[in-house]
Amino acid sequence: MILCLDSGNTRIKWGVHDGSAWLEQGAASQGDDTALPGLMQRWPMPERILLANVAGAGAVAHIRQQLASWAPLVREVLSTARCAGVANLYRFPERLGVDRWCALIGARTLTGDACLVVMAGTATTIDSLDAAGNFLGGLILPGQELMRRALARDTAALPLADGEWAALPRCTEDAIVTGAIEAQVGAIERAFARLPGEKKTCLVSGGNADVLLGRLAIPCAGAQNLPLEGLLRIGRGP
């Protein structure tokens, strides 16, 4: 059994896999003191624990503390130049966010076509993977919530909007929410147009995936927990 942990900026996601299928997947807020101990009560000790962390050293220490007797099994995954059929063409491969790296590897396990890999969470990342498995580069932009909060924080008159998407917004709240969504959608569609290859798709993962999937005018599909899929592939070895 393999336990995969994706430690993000605001949440930690986990998946328990028995070699054939996911037995459990879940998520909790960073700093939650019950999620991982509860996992240990529900399942026997795994053979391996793989961790992808972008939340800093404090998050890793907290995870190890919560895992207690399982902590020695934790292997923290780092970005490399090549792994599991994916070549990392970042200028400095080790500086690529490990969540993005694992998501790319996860996407490669799901499709052999050229693929735009989108993770829509606190930040939105948009990464280009060609049909040969080369990570060509990508974009990072604030997620929808960060965009809304930035406008509320750094302007005098704009609120922290709780509006709805509209084709032609006629109130400030809807204009802000629609603008944030359209900014994400526009960046994704432009990146998709630049992705080489005639046969290509877009996989969207993360907490805001459903909002984007409903607005994208390109071939796309939701893909739950792509970093966990990548961690699983790494854990299985060559």
C-alpha cells in the first residue's frame, strides 16, 4: 500500500492506493491536527509514503509529527530533470514547484497526447506538455480568490466581491468575479493555442476546476488530484 500526500498552500490532500485502485482520497486544511492521525486509525501502515510539499519546512515538520510512527517512511519528492517519462525543460529543473512536476507526471499517466495541465487552486498554474513527454514551460497566476482579495485590499472603493459570473456584468460584484474567471480562462485558452500538436487536450485539477471547466471553449476534462496521480507513478518506480 502507498500513501501519497500533496501538501499545498492552504490544504493537504492524501490518497491511499493498494496497487490496483485508490482506496481513499481526502483533503483537510493545513494545520488540521486530526486528518492524518485519523488516516492512521483507518488503515494499516503503508509500505511507502510519498510527499510533495510546497507549503514550507514547517508544513513538513507538522506532517511528520502527525504521522508519528509512520514518519520514517516519508519520502519527500523533489523536482528533477526527468522522471516517469516526463522531461523537465525548466531552465533550472529543481526550481519547478514539485506540485506542478507531480501534476505533469500524473497527466502523462492519463494521456499520451499533448496536454495542457491546469491546477486551479490558491494559484493557477498552466503547464504545457507535448506528445513526447517534454514539459515545455508554463504560467503562474493568482487564483480566483487571490484576484478578488487583491482588488479589495489594494483599492479604495472595490469590495471583496461575492458575485456571480455574467456575460455582461451589471454590478460591481459580478464584474469582479467575472473578471477573475475570464482572466483564468483567457490565459488557459491562449496557452492551449500555443501548445504544439494537432491532437491535444487540457486537464484541469484543483478546487476551482469546475468553475473553469464550465467556461473553457477548448477540449478539456476534469482530472481529480493530478499531483497524487504523479506521486503514485513515482512511487511505483521506473
